[in-house]
Amino acid sequence: NTPPVATDNANTVPINGPASGNVLTDATPDSDPDGNPLSVASFTVAGRPETFAPGQTVTLTGVGTLVIAANGDYTFTPAPNYAGAIPVVTYTLSDGLGGTDTATLSLTMGSNTPPVALADTGSTDQNTALTHNAPTGVISNDSDVDGNTLQVTHIAAGSTTADVTSGGTAIGGNFGNLLINPDGSYTYTPDAAAKALTQGQSATDVFTYTIADGNGGTATTTLSIDVTGKNDAPITGGVATGNVTEDGVTTASGALTISDADAGQSSFVPQTITGTYGTLTLQAGGSWSYSLNNADASVQGLKQDQQVVDHINVTTADGTLKEVAITITGTNDIPVVGNATVNVSEEGLTGSIADTSGTLDTTNLTTTSGTIGVSDTDGNTLVATLTAPTTSLSSGGVEITWSGSGTHTLVGSAGTTEIVRATIADNGNYTVKLSGPLDHPVTTSEDTLSLALGIKVSDGITTTTSTLTVIVEDDAPIASNVSQNIAVATVDTNLLIILDNSGSMNTSDGVDGTTRLKSAVEALKQLINRYDDFGEVRVRIVTFNSKASALGTTWTDVDIAKDQLTLVTPTGTTNYDSAITAGQSAFASTGKLASGQNLVYFLSDGQPNPGTEIGTADETAWKSFLQSNNVTSYALGMGTGAAQSPLDPIAYDGVTQTNLNGQVITDFNNLSSALQTTIPQPASGELLSGGLFGSTTGFGADGGNIRAITVDGVTYNYDATANGSVTVTGGASHGTYSTTTHQLTITTAAGGTLVVNMNTGSYTYTPIATVSTALKDGFSFVLVDKDGDLAGADVAFDISRAASSVINLSSTTTVIDSSKLGLTGEYYGYNETTSATNTSTHADDTTLGNLDHVSDMVSIIDGRSGETLVGTYDAAPASSADATFSADKIDYGFGYTTGTTTVGAVNGNLGANPTLGADLAVNSGALYNFLRGGTVGSDASTLSTTSGLGNTTDSGIRLVGLINLNGGTYDIRVTADDGFRLNIGDQTVAMFDNIQSPTARTYTGVSLAAGLQPIEVLYWEQGGNARLRIEVKLSSEPDTSYKTLGTDDFALFSPTSAPVLGDLQDITEDSTQNGQWLVRTGQEQTGTSGNDQITGSDGQDIITGGAGNDTLTGGLGSDTFKWTLGDAGTTTKPALDAITDFNKASESLGGDVLDLRDLLQGESHTGTAVGNLGSYLHFEKSGSDTVVHVSTNGGYTGGTFTAVATDQKVVLQGVDLTNGGALATDSQIIQDLLTKGKLSAD
């Protein structure tokens, strides 16, 4: 083994080391010739006797520590701040095999480098200490290349120095004190000098400090701290509060004190500040004064003793705010109330006359409202009340007394009648209502009267008063000339006279000593003559004694009736019960006028025998008869033996359903005039009945009466006191005055009768009935009101006979060109199989199999036309069909004879046809024979190809266009081989959807609408027999009535050749020429204002009867009966019209229509819904007739019939709208009429 070779090592130890290395591998590595691994076996230190093992730490006191590992690594750590010599270390190197060698490790301490100190800065304000700990202290930016620990050792401020000890050293600067520690941490605290700095002013304190690295190295630098001045809040005091009072002491003053550490800032900024409630003025020295803004709303709004504070901030010299607080105490303010003047007028009261007479006339209102300004600046709750005026007032001479004074509502009354009412709300809203007239001081013209109504408004503490002045305008009477045109209408009358001819009627206490019977007969003759003056009259006479009987068997004319009366003789006793029973039977006799008014006159001179009086059941039956037949019954007792009570049940108005009460005429001299007064005004309402007061004539609101009436130069002066009295001046009196009714009745020189209520001014003027030429009549009048004002004017009547007429309508016709007749026929060939014999082929051949269903026809026709065609009633495009023709008579395929040639039925294939191109006539083949080819005018004569013709296995035909029908229920018989479908009016009425041998099939009860209807026939045949015949008849007719569907019996048209019909037009056959069809045009006719008889044409007419009682006959065709609002009568005398032939079938089936759209006012319904029509219409079954009761303004409220609301009646003669009682209510009947299109209403 060769020993290893060890080499000496050297290293420099840095100050405050350590130093490390590897003795085996340093600059000159140790080695082993044999390459054995080397290690340190041991080491020694000079001056030490021990041998140290690898890894053992050797402490060299005061010098340091050493450790050498077996692998050669070593570390020497010098003692702190040690800089002297280090003993030499000798180590033994081993190769592990016994070979060793030694070498040395020489360590030398390195030299010390002084630290580097950099200047430090800091900043703070005068009130804040500046502190930095060691990491951010003054040493934090200093350095030492030797890595020595640095410490602050000295500090200096100006000429003052100090050592820095471990507890920290304090030193004072120019603006603060610095406390600094050896590790460089410090705290700088500003002192009084800094406090003296003003806001924004700055100063710098500079300190010098020294650091040391512990190895003799030092460095010195500075710490500069910038100090910024801050404002120092002043200390204020003195008087900072004050007190003022609303509407009282409104100023306050005081003085503030101030002390401020900042030089020159112990003062205030002189200023004037506006606060919430006032203004404060401040001097620099602190003295202030405050002035309250007493007029400000917020000040005046303060309640009693309510306090608010005005917070005002004043500013010191350095900008610091100081609050001055002023307390404001409120006082009570009185309410503020305005005045108002308003106008109301008596011209707005009931019975008043509105005018613009005079400058004082400003309004016609009786009620006015407004607002009087009411306020309280304190916002207190206010209470407003009214107080009565102090002046004395009256109405109609009755003193006005006041109630409610001191409340919100003040009422002035005359006795128990309220005249004026005023209300006021707490917010000042007022209303004044005038309900009656006040007596005005001026009696010669309209003037005004002022009412000063007091107003009091209290806020709970104080009260303020004001005035609401009400100016009341007067209303004086006004009289204006009136001119009226009176047309005396023609009124037809059915007059049933039931005359007592008992034995007592032979008593001679009649007129001029004649018998009672003779006097009654003469009075009745005059009555008949008077009705005859108005129009046509029919009379039926029943006489009664112990029993009753009618004279004759029918209604008679006037002359026969008067002759019958002459022949009546008295005998027997008195049987009322038998009399009215016979009267009802007689009324039902034939011969009465259809549109006449129906009247009964019952005359008797005595009371009925016991048991024959009119009992409760009798009365009920009698009234029911009168109501059902629209009869008015008068009952008159004659002579001293008559009594009213037995007559009362007989006297009844069945039209208005009101009791009339019987009359007893004890003096036969008055019988005729009594009968004359019962003559009703004509139903047309042409006899004038009204008041003297139109829109410009009347007593006015004060009320009054007629002062005088002058007729034919004679003046009738009226005194209204007590029951009234009349004195006559200027000539002989032709009038009578009733103290009971206050009516003055005057017969004029022109024969008219004037009846005037002298208290109310209402009048009735009845002109002479026998007016044949125009004449004039009239009167003048003077009014007086309760103020004593007078006004006069004239009333003039122009009298003429009202028009009435008999009108017969006729239709006009236009011939329809025969070339336009006939359905469009379309032929379609089809092949169910492919064969060389099929000379006509189509793209859809074989796609459907056999042609044997409607769906197959639809597929072929729609497919070839390229559109949905079947069911549209349009013709196919020319290129779609193989051939076309005009179908004038659908009777195809049956055998026939033409000339000397007999053609058999088509028993072969209908598709066996010649091969032809487009647009060629067809003169042979199965189709030609099918259409009866060779006969004159046959459908085959119009047969021509369109796309071409040839042989096919199957065939189809379509016939399309329009057919004109009379609406009704029909039976249809179709004979065919094979299948077919017949559509009329958008419904399938006959169909066999298959194939068959020739078979006749019948379809019954088919409902078809009237007029032009679309028609389409589909027919198919797939070889074998070919037959098609269509026959039609009404269901009510026998089978012998079937007619073949063709232009001889039905108007048939192609889709484009039918005439366009207007509302009054239909199509009819010429009665003189079979198969010639006409467009028939009916008429629209409006009757006169009188009683008309209008008969319609044989076409479709629109008939309006007009005013009066009209008899309307529609005639043939679907007619519309129309009414307008002016056609109705009044609720006291309804107009009565009759329709003699109303067709109750549906409009679509040719029935008639009631058009009430212009008659009814305010009705509403949608479609076939009843809506509110039940408030306008009521239906009554009367015998074989139906009576339609009409209230034009909807007076049957909620559908409840009220007879007194009726102003129009329509009798549908021989018509039962209840359908035998199946329709039991008005609503059901209305629904039925609407559904059938028979009732037109908005």
C-alpha cells in the first residue's frame, strides 16, 4: 500500500465569519497513489495538547470554534468582533489501509470595512407623533459589507449630543422631541413649536446620528422630519341661543366668545346668514342679532305655542362652525275667508220659461256650486257654517222661514215647501239650489233678488265671518203666438151597440116628451153619423130585455144600421148578463172592418134584474173579450132609474186595459152630447191635444193661471179665487165653466170644441169631424202669474182632412234570355284498366280502380282541374273535361223516339264514344244517345268536345250551376245506374255512393230555401246500363206531381249566367208560356198619415203603412212589412195595423218579415239572441189571430208586459205565432222569429 499524500490548506475568515471549506479537496487536493478513499482520521490545534476526532467541535476560548468532518469539511466560527490570530490546525489523512499523511489548515482573520449610513427623512403633522420600528427605522437604509450588525451609538440635535443607550435616548429638536433606540427605531413627538404652525405651514427638524458595526467601523448621517401645521379648533362660548315670538317680539341678540391656539384666529368672520325662519348678523368680536321673518308662511303657519328652532351656523376666523339656536314660538292666526256672489234663476224651475230677456238674465241654472277661499295659516282644522239672511222673503205670499242656521246646511222654506237650500263644506265648497220661486218686488218685468247668506269659519279659537250673496233671477210669464196644422184623420170604426129595449124604455120622459127608446135611437143615429164623418163604419146592433139577440147576422153599413134601430120596440125586463153574452157573439160575426177601431156602446135605462147583473166572473170574461179584440166599451145609463155601479163592470178600455166607469145621463136632452164626448180622438192622433205652453209660452216659475180667453170676439174672463168663476164680455157666451174641473168648454163658430183648463192652461181642441175643405179656427189668451205680470198671444188652427188611401201594388217583369238557361254539363272519361280499345286516355287512368264512389269523382275532377272544384259550384276549366254540354232537362239514358226513329235506352257502356279531337261537335256515340241526341232542343245538341273524346271503360258526369226555387219542403226522386250525389244550397239532398242497376230512390222532407240556390250533380257509370233522371215535387203534393228537373219547370242557370237580383226581385215563370222565365220586381210603398189599405204585388214588396190604422196585404212573394217611429200612436191610443196574409214560414222559405228597426228605440240584440227585445214586444193569441203589442221605447221593463206602455199594435190575421201553444213566452216567440229571419231589429 502506498500512503496518501496530504497538502497544506489556507483560508481567510471574514469578520464575524464563519469560514468553511474542505481540507481534502481545496485548492491543492489531497491524493492517494492507489486511489484509495481518503478521510480525516484526526486533527490537533496548535497550543492544545488534545487530538480531536473527526466531527468533534473544538472551542478556542476568545477565538472561536472549529469542527472538521471525516470527509474533510470544516467550519470555523470566530468569536464576536474577534480579529486576532488563529492557531494552526494539523490533520491526519488516512487511506483506510493504514497509510497516513499530515497537513495543516492555516486560518487568518480578515480586515473590517466601515458601514455606510444614508440620510433618513420623515413627515407628520403638528398633532401626530411619527413612529418607526427597527425594520423601518434609520438603520433600515444603512449597510455593512462585512455583514456586521449595526447600531445607533450617538444622536445630536444642533449642539446637543447624546449617546444612544439600550433603553433609548431622547433629544429635543426645534419642533419636537426624538426618542431613538440602538436598533434605529424612533418616535418623534411634535411640541408646542409645532402646534404653533398654522394650517398648511411646514417646518423641518434635523437630527444627526452615528452608527457602528461593532468592529470599530462607524458612519454618521441625518434624520430630517418635516412637520406640517394643522388648524387648531377654537374654543367658543358666550350666548348662543335666543327666543322670538310670531307676531310678537321678533328680534333677539347675544355675544359669542372665542379662543384659538392658532395665531390671529381668535375671532369670527363678520357675516349675515339667512336661516329657516329669519336672518342673523354676526360681528367679528362675536356679537350677533337675529331678526324673525314674521311674514314667512312657515312662521305664520305655527299654531298657538308651537315652537320651532332656527339652527344657524356662524364661522370663526379659521373656518370652524358655531351654532346659534333661535327658538320661535307660534301664536294663533285667525281664519281667512273670502266672499262670493252666485246667480240662480227661476227660469230653470219646473214650469219655467228660459229666455235671455234683459241684461240681468245671466243663467237658467237652479243649482250652482263653487268654492269660497277658506284658509288658516296655522293649518288648524276649520269648521264652516251658514247663517240665515236678515231680510224678509216670501214665495207665493208665504213667508220664508230658515232652518239649519249655524250648520253646514241652510234651508229656506215657504210653509212645508222647500224654496232654497245652501250647503257649505269646511273646505269652502258650497252649493246653492233653488227649488221654488221667490216673490220679487218688481211686478212689471223680470228682475233679480239678492239673498245675503252669512258664512262663519272657526278654527276653534277665533271665528271669521263673510257673505255668500245669492242673486235669484225672476221668471215672468211669456205668451207667444201658436200656429197648428190639424189634419182630421180618416178613422174606420166597428161600432157594436147594445141597446136596452125593455118595457121601461117605452116611458115618455125622453126628448120633447118622446119615449126613452126614441130618444136613445136618435142619439145613437147621431153617434153613428159622427163616426161616419171620420171614416168607414160597420155597425152591429144587439137589443136586450129579458133576453138578448142580435139584429141580423153580419156587420152592416151605416144606413142599414140606422134602419134597424128605427124598428126596435120595447118589451120585457132587463138582463145585463144576457146582453153582454150576445154582444160577444155578435162581435164575432163576419163583415167588420179589419183595421177599424172597435167600440161598444151599452145603453140602459134601468138596473138589471136580480141574478142578471154582471158578476165577478162575468166581468172577468167580458174584460178578457175586450182585451183580446182591442175593444173599448162605454156604458151609459139613461133617465132617473139608472145607476152607475151596475154599469161600471161593462165600461172598460180593452186597448189600454183601464177602467172607464159608467155614466148616468138623467136628462135625455143631454144624451146625444154625452155620447158625442165619448168619441175617441182618431187613432192617428191628428186632433190637437196639448198645452198652451210650448218652449216659449207659459206662466213661468211663479205659476199662474189663464186670465182671459177670447173666441170669435167673445172674451171669457177668469177669476181663479175659490173654485174659479168666468164672466163674459163682448158678446153672447158659447161656453160653460166647470168649478170642479176648472175647464172652460167653448163651441167655436167653425164648429170646433175648445176645452181649456183655466188653472193649468192645458187644452183640447177638437175640430168638426165633417171637414171636407180647409178651414181656420183659433182663439187668443192672456196669462197672469202670481207676481201679477200679464202676457197674451194668439192660437191659430189650420184644419184639413187627413189623407188616407187604398193602394194596390203591381210588379214588373223582364224576360230572361233562354240562352242563359241550363246547367253546365261536364263529361269525364276514365279507364279502370289499360287496353288498346281505350282510345281516350288520361294520366289518372287505373289509379282509382273502378269508378264507383263520390270520392272517385272528386279525385278525377279536382285532379284534372288542378284545384278544389267539387262543391264550389264553379265550372271546370275547359281542358279538364273531355266534353261539355248544357243540361236543360235531366232525363238521360232512357229510350226515346225522334221523328220516325226510336232510340233504345243506353244499355251499353256510356264510354263507348267516337274518337274526336278538341272543340268538335259530337253527333254519335253512347254519350250522344244518353243526352237524347237527335231530338229537337235536346241536351245532346249542345254537346261538344273540349280536351277530346274517345272510348273509355268508365264515365262520370258533373252538372253545376244555380236553381231557382220557391222555399218549402220537397221530395226528390232519382233514378240512376250507377251512383250519384245531388247537392242543393250547400247540402246533400240525395246520394247513392256505390254502383247499382237502374233504380229509383226517393228522398222525402227535404227543406229547401227560396230563391237562387247553388246546385251540383255528380253521376258515374262503369259499363252496362246508363240512366239518370231527377224529379222534384213538394212534399205535400201527391206522387203524380213529380216534375223532371229541367228548365220547363225550374229556372236553371250555369254558374255565370244567373241574373243578379235586387231586394225586391225574384224569378217566376211566365204564366202564359211554359219554360219562359222572368225577373219579377216588386214595389216599395209607404202609406199616408191616414188609415190606408195597401195590397202588395205578386212579387217581393216592402210595405210601410205610415201613421194611422192601416190594413196591409203582402200578396204573393216574400214581403217585408216595415214601421218607422212616426207610425206609432200613443200609449193612450196605440196605432192599430193589420196584416191580412202574413206568411209565417221562414224568410229563406219565402215567408214574410216584420221590420221594426226604425220603430223600436234603444233595442239591442246580437244575431238570433233575444237581447232586450222582450222589453219592446209582447205576443197575444187572440182567436185565430196573433196580436203583436209594441212599446217603442222599451216600456215592458224586464220583459214584463204592461198594457199602458203599448203605443203600437199589429194584428196578424189568421196567424198563430205560438205554434199551437208550443211557444208559450214572448222570448220563445222572438227567438223563433229571429231564427227564421222574420224579425228585423237593431
